[in-house]
Amino acid sequence: MTAFDETGDGEHCRQPYEIVRRWLAETPRELLALKQKEAELLFRRIGITFAVYAEGGDPERLIPFDIVPRIIGASEWDVLSRGLTQRVTALNAFLYDIYHDRDILRAGHVSEKLILHNESFRAEMQGLDPPQRVYTHVAGIDIVRTDAHNFYVLEDNCRTPSGVSYMLENREAMLRLFPDLMGRHPVAPVSNYPEELRDVLASVAPVNCAGEPNVVLLTPGSFNSAYYEHSFLADEMGLELVEGVDLRVLDNVVYMRTTEGLKRVDVIYRRVDDDYLDPLTFRADSMLGTPGLFNAYRAGNVTLANACGAGIADDKAVYPYVPAMIKFYLGQEPILKNVPTYRCSERDDFGYVIDHLHELVVKETHGSGGYGMLIGPHATTAERAVFAEKLKAHPDAYIAQPTLALSTCPTYVEAGIAPRHVDLRPFVLYGKEVRIVPGGLTRVAMREGSLVVNSSQGGGTKDTWVLER
């Protein structure tokens, strides 16, 4: 399977990548090696790590950072930004609909069983009207490309998407390491993301909020794998970083404990999963949430971003229906394509998947982080046999897709510059209006031939340059 090289076909360089081609041609390999080491030292000094709990030993790891930027042309970004806006608008309309009139279910475009019996569906959200009718205030949409013209959405992240801190730190690293290079080219800035996020969060404050909304960021705590990002974003936005024990609910109003007494909270940018938000409503054994928080939310006295129950929109079994959502709610054709998907819960699809495991990527519908999946072409016969038994036992728990030849970008590796597969996670902010900071987090599979870009599976990151002209 031949992958699309974003730089060109070898003989002809694509126009956006002329920047990189000239830079790599001019720069001695020794200097690139030195800059790569400087980048590693910089990230280690700042403490940009993530946690891996599935392995023994010290779970803290430094995320590999590649010094060769990924380039997106202005016209390419125009297509992406319009497609992302369209998609997230439809996903929010879908969320409002399924928790209210359920028109799309009654019209037969989406299976009622798939939604109402889904573990991500929150019955407690039925009839609740969040401010501005927004459920997914921050979405991370994973994009891949297979040729010069086609971008595909690989999956939607509508709950608590992570990675934006790495996008910001990657840019800061490139500004420090290569100020002259960046100064010579019209690269769109990303540093305004924290300001944009804070504005979006403030724009969805409850209607009874008096004065400037008090916004806080709710974290599960320092042992969470994304805690660095939580603390980083709170600091960048000038918000208080709180844990569940720092909040108190009195008469359905949320307050934050401070040295000066209780202070009312209007908006919570929460990075705690639904199940752990409120032990009175969800898991009674949760030590991470705040008792009474959901009742305050239902009463309209606080906004939760993202809303409870938003996860139904990024369930991998729901993903195949997003193009239908766009047509149903917006009356438009999808700008960004879905990857063809087989639903193992469907008899015909299941039979096809079992017969073609050697060709397909099979994913758990509730899986994340690259875990619980099978990449058929790279698996052994024994591994495929074991996975087939899992499919037969729980077909509803899996979907399958063709193995895409993800595009490649030049990447600095031990042997020099080599192509590696990449994806892109742009971050879409949705409040009174949709805002998208140009770029996103480019994740790169650092191992030769690997298609798995997740940091938990050995992937790294790159700075993403969107050219302004």
C-alpha cells in the first residue's frame, strides 16, 4: 500500500512544502541533530510528559517531538475549517435532538436501539437545555489524508479531547529553536487559543449569571494522565484549577472554596468523565466529583463544558451516521468524508469483517488511545484468530474500517530524515460562534511502517504550520 507523501512525488515538491524542502537542503545534518537534542532537553525541563498506566515502572514519559514541521496550505486549511465547522455544528444539533424530540430517530436515519441503549447515553440529560444549546464546547476531530485532495475524519472526540497543550508547546519550541525560519514564512499563530477558549466558555455562562462569569477548570488531580495539560491550560487562561473537593454545592449553586470564603462558580471546564462528576447522580463511589453538581447543572445555575452525555456523539458505532446527520440537520453534503465503516453488530457487515480480518482495522466502539484494536495487515495469523473470537463473543462492541495508507511527512529519525505516517487533531471551539485556531496537533508514528500515532503507543508530535497565503 503506497502512502501519499505530503511533500510531493519525489521529483516535484508540492508548493506548501517548498519551505521545508529548502530548509532541509540548507541545514547541515549535524545542526538538525543538535536542535533535536535541544528540543528534548527543552521539553524535559518544562516537564511536558504524559502518563501510561498499563505498564509497570515509572509511568511518566516524555512525548517524542519532531523538529520538522507539518505544512498545510491556505486553501487546504480553508476546506478543513469549513468541514470542521459543518461537522461539529451537526454533532451539536444531533445531541440536542436525541435529548429532546429525537426527530432523527423517528425518521429512521439512526437506530433508536443504538442511541437509547448505548452506555454513553445519559438519560439524566433528557429535556435539559444547556446555554446556547451547546453540548460539545471543545471538540477534537481526528483527520487523515490519503491523497492531495481528500481529507477523511477518522473519529470525533466530543467528551474531553486532549492534546491542545502539546500543540501550543510545540509551537513555542519551534519559535525558540528556529526563530529565523518561522520569521521568514507566513505561519498562522496558535498562541491565541487559550484566550479563544476562555471567551467561548464565558459565552455559555448561565442566563442568571450576574456580571463577569467565574470560570474554573475541573481536574481529576495530579495522577491523571493529562494533568500537565489541565494545569497548563488553567495557567494560560488565568483560571483556577480545582478538584472536586474544592467545590461545594449549596441550594443548587456551585461555589469554590477560597481563602476568603466561598466564591460562586458559573462555568466549569471539566476534564472529569461523566461517571465521576457527581456521586449523587452517577457513580456513588466516585471520589473525584462534587455531590450535587449535576442538580446545580439541571437547575441552570452552572454550565458544564463539555456537557454530560456528549460522549454519545463520538461513539465509534455512531460515527458512520455523521454524514446523515449533516444532511438531516443542515441540508448539506458533507465537506469532509467519513472512512467506510463496517458495523459488526450488523449481520452482513460482521460476516465480511470475519472473512477479511487480514485487510481491516478493527476497533472497540468505546476504545481510545490505540488500545483494544487490531490492525489486520500487521497482525499475525494467531493474533487475528484470537481477535475473531472476541468479535464473535461481542460483535456489538466493534466496528471495522479499511486500512488506510495515512499520508507521510518528513520526520527526523536516528538515520536522518525519513517519511513517517501522520494524522491531525484540530480543536474546534463552539459557543455563541464556532472558532478554530489554524492548525492543530499533528501526531506522528515514529516507528517505520507503523500506522499508530497515539502517544500511549509510541507516537510523537509535530508543530503544524498553516500558511496564511
